[in-house]
Amino acid sequence: MSSPTKVAIAVVESVGHVLVGTRAADVPLPGMAEFPGGKCHPDETPRSCAVRECREETGLMVTPRDHLATATHTYDHGTVELHFWRCHLTPDLPDLASAAKPFRWVKIEDLSALNFPEANAEVLSMLAGS
Ligand SMILES: Nc1nc2c([nH]c(=O)n2[C@@H]2O[C@H](COP(=O)(O)OP(=O)(O)OP(=O)(O)O)[C@@H](O)[C@H]2O)c(=O)[nH]1
């Protein structure tokens, strides 16, 4: 069996909000809510990958704070090992700094109304309890 694809996810928090996007129509899990993230390059740590993917997708520079969870999940499109990193905006950025579309800030208490991929369940529970 092939090893899971390593993916890093940035859970970016700012004054009670989290950065959330919507997956494009032409990728696996189209239209679902997502945190910024993507596949790690060879020899790239998930921590560094979370920062890079966040910058590429949202235009925002973040500082990784702590590792929230690792979740392995098998979808129809493959098995992924998701490394969730809680991140903050770098100090030069204002609270709720504007992000490239389709990313926007969602209040933590409103996350449960969104349709996230199954592998996000544990982290969403952690955020709801924080
Ligand atoms: N970005 C992101 N991916 C997630 C989340 N939850 C989740 O299960 N995934 C899964 O993690 C994988 C990330 O793949 P991706 O397609 O976004 O990664 P990528 O941007 O590097 O893809 P690419 O190499 O095709 O450009 C997908 O299988 C996706 O379904 C999430 O919250 N954010």
C-alpha cells in the first residue's frame, strides 16, 4: 500500500476568527470549506509547508504557534495525512487582515455551520471547545 500524502494545514486565528476558503469546482471535494493548506514538498516540514501554503493561497504571512493534531483519512481520491498547525498573523499585519479570495474570516462559533471535509472533524471540535 502506498504511503499517505503528507498535507499541512494552517488554522489561522485572529481575534476569535479563523481563515476559511472554499475548494474550487475542479479539485477533489469541490465547493467544500477548507483551511489554507496543501501537499508538503519533499524534505519540507509540515510547519514550514503550512506557512508557505498560507502565503501562496491567501497572500498573508503567518507565524506557526502549535501543532493542533494529525489526522489520517482515506477519501475516494486517496489517503492523506493532515498536519494541522495553529498560526497567527505576523505582528506587522492588522487583526483580520484582508485575504485573497475565496478566503475570508469566519467567527469560531460559526465554523460548525460550514461543510468541511471529514478529516477536519477533530480540529473543528477542538476549536469549538477553545
Ligand atoms: N487545503 C486543505 N486541504 C484539506 C483540508 N481538509 C482536508 O481533508 N484536505 C485534503 O487535503 C488534501 C490537500 O490537497 P490540495 O489539493 O488542497 O493540495 P495542493 O493545493 O498542494 O494541491 P496541488 O498539488 O494539486 O496544487 C486534499 O486531499 C484535501 O481534500 C483543509 O481544511 N484544507
